Amino acid sequence: MRTSVLTVDPAFTIGPVRPRTFGSFVEHLGRCVYTGIHDPAHPTADADGFRGDVVELARELGVTTVRYPGGNFVSGYRWEDGVGPREQRPARLDLAWHSTEPNWVGVDEYVRWCRVVGVEPMMAVNLGTRGVQEALDLLEYCNVAGGTRLSELRRANGADEPHRIRLWCLGNEMDGPWQTGHKTAHEYGRLAAETARAMRMIDPGVELVACGSSGRGMATFGTWEHTVLTEAYDQVDLISAHAYYHEEDGDLGSFLASAVDMDRFIDDVVATADAVRAAGNHTKRINISFDEWNVWYIDRAESQPPSGDDWPVAPVLLEDRYTVADAVVVGGLLISLLRHTDRVHAASLAQLVNVIAPIMTEPGGRSWKQTTFHPFALTARHAAGQVLRAAVDGPTLATARYGEVAALDAVVTYDAATGEVVLFAVNRSTSEPLALDLDLRGFGDLVVAEALTLSNPDHTWAATADDSTSVLPRANDTAAVRDGRAHAELPPVSWSMVRLARA
């Protein structure tokens, strides 16, 4: 068995584990909202119609922020349609997903749901078909205490206290030709700067995310970020990045190395942002909101929206069923996000329920966890303190898409208050186990508190409503500490977590 040696030291840190790294995303798309988080006929539904079973699963998943209401949906959204008495709310065509939006759930319900779950709201404004004034109207409705038309409207609608939303997205994927109101980088950069400047006149404490590239493969990638930030650098705090991955043409090896692409994506955005910083003699740094990321089989039939005269409410869309290999990749992408915690200050797994999601539901019926639920929940629960710089010395693998990559992908967090060291690791090999050797000499006496591995001889196994538990993260009995070094065997196509505590 080949061995990978991982060396870390508590003195060499990248940055803190940021709670916002473990955000998620709820868009008015398919069944994410309706029969996902909102299902008044469900036996666990509350007075607002929100499913209690989904609330509990979202809490268990450990999500910290939830981005809303889109996504592509937001670029045609009129937020006013979703407030006030439900029987008076209009139904509208949603051009993004060729659906009908009934507006049964809107801003106030979303914020109440966030409070019930215990997550921070992350609101997006429509800069596709709308602009500065509409963004200001929404901010006034949400964040002004009272005394104005829109703040008093919110109070009349049952929210006496302001929502006080801090984190705002200035549109969505405005570089994409598919986006309603698609703009050039110069057009969007000017609009983002104008909107941000005006929003801060109402609420100086808001944190604002400018749209970066909607994918590293966009022809405008890099130049888009440079132009947008040249226009808006002083007005915004973060720039977004979006990335989705899937296995192509049976190339499992490249798929398991998807985090290599995420690493490069982040590094390139950082380099571009810092170039604008230097050229403009700016003092602050622009960081990244990686507010869409996941495994998504975008070319499958379930990702094709309706067409023609068919404009259904909450159609079945993007309901990928995730395998063990998909979960390993999700765990690896989380490793990449943590590894860049110095510059990735927020992230959103897209999405939360039913739509390319870790949680699935039946209308009025059962809910269950997909395979991807487990690495996210365990990482969100146990990553704490500081992310450490890690040196890996070990075997490499040849991949068709990324060339030679390390067989082991790993990150380590250290909580000085508790003394706990936590390793998150992926064995990218498709066929061979890997021996892990972690140098712990800088941490004092440690013992294995918990070691879990998610793997299966059939990496294509996927959870269903009838069987979501026969493949779960299992105890890894090979994990042990000897002479200041932690050891474990990692099966092929696997994600593992090893928690080490003071002896």
C-alpha cells in the first residue's frame, strides 16, 4: 500500500474556519421552495406552511447562510409580488426556468424560515430587468425600522422589527448570455457600483457581493472580474465564483480531482482582484463568495426546463440522485474551500432541497438524505479554529483533465481552545487504498476521538427514500496514533474524517 505523508504545525495557519463557508442556497426553481421547504399539506408543516422535517434536516446539515431567491430566477423577480396577503399576490411567468411563480413564498416568509432554522439570510437583488431604485426599495423594506412607506408596509405585513439583512448579492451571473438582462462587464460594473453606493446610503453596514464569472470556462473569465472590480472595487466587499462538476464520459479519475479545478479557479480570481487592488492603489482586499458550487449533471434530461405553452408551478427539475463518488467529490470541494479560507469568506452549496440538493422530499410525504449530505454535515460540525497549512508528500495519479494530481487531498483544522485536530481527506484513487501518515509532533499527546470513512465497493450507489442508510460514513478502525503520528488506511474513492483529541 502506498503512503502519503501529511505534515502540519499549529504555528502555520491559513486563516480561521469561517462559519459562512457552510452556506446553502434556496432558489425558486423546480421543487426547492414548493414541496421542498414549503408544503402546507405536510403533517409537519407550521403556520407558514414550512416543513418541519426539512427544518430539522437543514439544522443537522449545519448550514449557516441561505442565499435567496436566486440564481437565474432573481434576474426577472419582482419582490413586491411576494409580500402582503397571499390571496392578493399575482402569479408571474419565470423566464429563467420556464415555470409559473405563484409567489406563495416571498421575502417575509423566507426571513421567518431563516430564523426558525437558525441561519443568516443572504438576499439577492434583481439587476437584470431592474436596477438601483428597486434594490433600494427592497433594502428599505427589509432593513429600515419604520416611518417610511416601505418599512411601514413590512410592519403592516406582520414584521414589526426590521429584517436587518447584512449580506446582499448584486444580481446573479450577469456575464451569462442565458441571464435575463445579461450585460457586458462594463455595463454591469457601473450598475453594481451605482447600486452599492446607493444601498450604503440607506444602510452603511451591508456587505455586498459583486457578480464574478459564472464559470471558469467562460470566454470572458478573468477580464470580466478585472473590468467589474475596476468599476466597483471601493463599493463592494466580495466577488462571486460559481462552479459545478460532474463525471464526463466515464472519466472517474478526473472527476475525483475536481477540487484541482476549484483551487485554480480561486487562485485566478484572487490574482485578478489583487491586480486591480494594486493598479488602483486600494487598501482593502476583495475576497470571494463562492456562492454556487456542487456536483450537477447539467446535460441530463432532468435539467431541461419545460417549453412551449407549458408553464407549470414547481416542476421536477434538476433532481440529481447522488452517488458515493459524487459525495466524495463534494467532500473534496469542501477541502478546497477550507484550504482557501484566507480569501474565500463565504460559500453556498447549491441547492438545499430537491434541486441538486443534499435533502430530498416527497410532496406531502417522506424526506431523506442524499450521499452528499454526510461530508457536508460532518465538515460543518467539526471544522473549527484555524485551518492549517499542510504539506503532502506522496504518490500522484495521472488524470486526463488535470494531469498529475496528488492521490491524497486533505485539509487539517486545529482548535487551540479544545486542542482538537481534525483531518478531512479524500483518496482520489479509483482502485487502490492509500496509507495516511500525519505528523502530529507539534500538538502534544493526542488520541483518536472519532474516525469515519464514506466509501463503498460500488461507488455508483445512491440513496433513495426506501434506502438512504445502507451506505453511510462508517467507523474507520485502522485509525490510530503512534509515537506522535496518526495513521489510517483510506479506501479508494473515499472521503474520511479523523478527529484527534487531547489524551
